[in-house]
Amino acid sequence: MTPRLRDCLLAASLAVTAAAMAQTPAETVPGGTLDSLLTLARERNPEFGAMRHEALAANERVLPAGALMDPRLKVELQDITKGGEQGATVLPSDVGATAYTLTQDLPWSGKRALKRDIATLEADGAQGRARQTWSELAARIKAVFAQRYLIQGSQRLVGESLDLMLQLEKVLQVRYATGLTAQQDITRIHVEHTAMRGELVALANEWRQTQTRLNLLLGRPANAALAVPEGLRAVPAPSQLEFAALSDRLRSANPQLFVESARVRSAEKSRDLAYKSRYPDFTLGVSAMQRQSAVKEWGLMLELNLPIRDGALQSQERESEAMLAAARARQEAAANQALADLADNLNALEAARQTEHLVVYSLLPQTDLTWRAALAGYENGKGDFAALLDAQRQIRQARLNQLKAQVDAQMRLADIERLIGEDL
């Protein structure tokens, strides 16, 4: 019976391994690779599309912001009854006189340039918000892709263990019929593979949930087909994950910091514009006076406002200073938070790397030895079947821990790339 037990277990292991390694046909739906998902999201995600259109709209506001106001034309009919000698009329040649006045508002020197600069910086901020939306969207897609890889791997591990349990159950039935094993061993293995089927049900539900979330991010119907992930990205070498180098890249490319920087510069221009309000704006005009059918009188006009509102200008200036201070504080807070998040993710990524190393080079060999020892003891009638099941669980858990460490590293890598605003 011992050779038969070993042959059954070996055959089951080889069959499961061959099924896992079987190649599928070339994918016809997205989801097999991360690049295919990111490309589709860039084209179809409605939130990112809205931010891009808002950025385009903000860019179109730059030219009007620095333009002069439209000129105004005024036509004034005077003495429309000619001192009561005729009925009222609106014909310029029949009234006492007709005045034509063309005026143009002219702001104080520098105000137009400041308004244009403010609109330009607001457009830069809109571009930054679009970049920030994409950075966050890409990170979410990378995270869901990694979760799907974890679920797929977990399903594979549970399926392999379930196949082994089913093969082992057949052997136990034969051993039980010959009195070589106890009824409780049959009961234990029934409980074991029933629990595994429950795990597969839960994993299938998680798989459907990730499909819904990913399709939502891609702007597709919730039940649209998605391919099985083919593999995870390679994690950069530790030399590429130095905090000092990445912090420099974060300061220069982080979308949120770019937005906050644009807000600070816009607040500076708004403050300068507030101080420019101390100076008057002008209105220039030229007028012509028509009497009967001839124009013989011309005039020029200069009008200016007098900024003498008691305390109002000073309040506006203090407001602009306070808004500038607030923008600078937000910029500093965002930078500190981003750098702290970067450090946390780098530490967590290194921990995941070390965990995987321990699992591969220490835990897996140890659990394999435990399994072999438990199997040998059970074959010789000196071991407990419960110990055999426990050893098999330890192997599966160790392989699952390796998979979780790989996926955790991918999650941390996605967060790092979101923070620095670009892929590593």
C-alpha cells in the first residue's frame, strides 16, 4: 500500500502542475497584462476624461483673461422735438443734435499681465489635477491587477491541495477497507476538502468583485470579460529604490505638489493684483456731434475711477496675503505627507522582499521536510493522519505567504509610482 500511496500523491501533483503550466491562447480581451489595462483606462475612464476636458477649458481661459474689455458705443439723440416745433422723432438728421461716443476701458499698467498670469497658473493647476487623477487611477488599476493575481494564485493553491486530498481519500478508503486506517481519518479528510471547497467559493466571489471594480476603472460594463493576469511586473532592484533619489523625483514630478506649487504662484500673482488695485483704471473716449446731416464737432474724454474706499482696499490686500500664506502652508504639508508616504512604502516594499526571501529559502524547505517526515511516518504506521494534514496545510500556507509577499510588493510599488508621478 505504501508505493500506491506515494504514486497517487505524485500523480496528482504532476497533473496539477501540468494544468497550471498549460499555456492559454493569445488573449482576445484586456486584463492579461497591466499595460493593456492602463492603455484602455487612459482612453475610456470617464473621470480622467473629465479632468482632461477641464484642463483644456482652463487653457482656453488664458487669452480672454488678459484681453481688453470690448469697446462701447453710445448714441445720444438730443432735443428730439426741436423745442416743441415738431413731434418726437428718432432720425438723427431731424433732431436737434446727435452725439456719438466711442469709449474703451484701459486698466492700470500691469493688471492685464497679472490676470493673464493667474489664468495661466490656473490652467497649469488643471493640468496637474488631470495628471494627479491619472496617477491615482493607474495606482488603483495596478492594485486591482495584483489582487486578481493573488486570487488566481490562491485558487490554484487550493485546487492543488483539493486534488491531493481527493487522491488521498481514495487511498484512505482502500486502507480503511483493509483495517489499516481509522474512520476518524476518513472524517478528517472529508472536513478538509469541504473547507477547501468553501475557500474556492469565497475566492470566486472575490474574483467577481475585482472584475467589477476593474471594469469600473476601465469605463466598461461591470460584467465585461477580463483575461486572467499573466504575471506580475518585476520589482526594481534596491539600488533603484533609494529614498534620497526618489524624494528628488517626487519633489519635481509629484502631481499634487505640482498643483500646490501652481496655487502658490497664483496666490502670489493675486496678491500683486490686489496691490495694483490702489491705482486707478481709465476710460478713453472720442465723441462726434451731428447736427442735421453734418458732423462738425469732435471731443475727447478721459475718465478714471478713484480707489478711495475706506478700508476696503486694505482688507483685500490682507486677504490676498492670508491666501498666499495658506497656499504655502498647504504646499509644505503636502510635501511632508508625500515624503512620509514614500518612506513608509519603501520600508514596506523592502519588508515584502525580505519576507519572500525567507519563505523561499527557509520556510518552504522546512515545510517540505515536515511533509516528507509526516508522510513517511504515516506510511510506516507510526504517524498520525492529523499530522499529515497539518503538514500539507503548512506547505500551502507557506506558498500563499510567498504569493502575498509578491503582491504586497506590487501594491507598494504602485503607491511609490503614484507618489513620484511616473513609473520606475
